[in-house]
Amino acid sequence: MSAALLYGGHVFANGIRQHYLRYGGKGQPIILIPGITSPAITWGFVAERLAERHDVYVLDVRGRGLSSTGPDLDYGLDAMAADVTGFAMALGLAAPALLGHSMGARIAIRASTSGKADFARLVLVDPPVSGPGRRPYPSKLPWYVDSIRLALAGINAEGMKAFCPTWTEAQLRLRAEWLHTCFEPAIVTAFEDFHKDDIFADFPKLGQPSMLMVAGRGGVIEPVDEDEIRTLNPAIEITRVANAGHMIPWDDFDGFFEALGDFLSR
């Protein structure tokens, strides 16, 4: 266990049990929101570095990890965004920053524009920008569903390598251990929402300092998307990690933090 990890906990907020991991404990609070099939524990290696300067809370998004799950929950973007605002208020976090990856970045955008809580800064790491009339998200749904079903039956790091061939052995083991906690209907709903819910309408509403971090090899955000986002919100800061795919800190850990720079500490 890392010395930076203080504890894991649960809080009842927005009508569900939300599980989180807290790292560091000093400095500005940051809520880290993982992507579509990433339980909180899989972001521990990033949280450890952030915890050198910040008080970091990594969430298990509903339907993943140890948070509430099951067929009766709403897994839409608005519900997940309300979880984040409810979480911040339940723990009494004063104007935390939000750092979201992929789906988590979309959640951060929607939470910040809801007007239900104040967030000091946003770091939006390679959010899907698909939507009605836009090009599809480059990953395909079977990639997620097939790996989850194998994880439910029991899979090891070697088996997971077919889905994540560039990952380290430690990263593969962790994904093999935790992927079974990702509730398939939650993942399907989130993936479909990538194409149904156009996040571009939210960009003009972002009033706080915001950074968009783009994966140079991800194919998720293209230069034309960057241009449109700049037009919608000229204040947004756009950085690029040239040698990383969509899972930026997995592909280029140092590049991720170089791109982030001192943004969270300004």
C-alpha cells in the first residue's frame, strides 16, 4: 500500500453509496473521476503523484468498483454528474478542482455546468467528443463488453494483454482484478451516450479555468475539434501529449504531468 493512500471510504450522496480513495490529505482538494471502465484503484499511480501537493479523492463512478450498482440505477451523464456535485457537498469540499479522464472528463464538464456546486478548476483529459451528427468514438463497444465478460468468468494479466497490449504487467494485473466490478449495462449506457449527448454545448458554459489535455495518438480529439472548442470557449487551455494514446498516463506518465504542469496550483 502506498504511503500516499490515506484510506478508502464511502459516503451516501445523490441517493447512492459512493466509494472513494483519498490520497495525500493536504493542499487543494481534487476530485479525480476515472473513465468508463476504470475503477478508482486503477488511478492510484496518478493520485500518488498528485498527492504530493494536493488532497486527492478518486471516485468509483456508479456501476463500477465499490460504489452502488445494479439494474435499478440511472447510468446517464446527468446522473453521474449529480453524483460528483453530491459527493463534493457531502464531504464539505470547498471549491475542489475536478480532473476527469475520458467519460470522467464529460462528467466533470456536466457537473461544472449544472450550477449545483462550485469547482475551482477543470482538467479534461481526452474526453469523447462524439455526438449526434459527429464522427463515432474510435473504440468499439465489444472491446469493453467482451473483456468485462471474460473478467466476470475470471481472467489473469496474460488474458488481459489481448485488450491492452502496451500495458505493464502491474497495470494488467490490476485491470484483471477489478474489471469484473464494471456493470455491463452501465458501460453500455455510457458508451451510447458518447454518441447521443453532445458535450460541445457545455463548453461555452465553463466559467472556471479549464484545461483540455489531448492524446496525440488517441484519435478521440482531432485538430478540427480543438478549433471548435477554442471558438466555443477561447479561454480554455489546450495541451497535447504527443506520444500517448487515449490512456495518457498509462502510455506516457511523465508526459501527462508535463502537460498538466502547474495548472492545478496556480
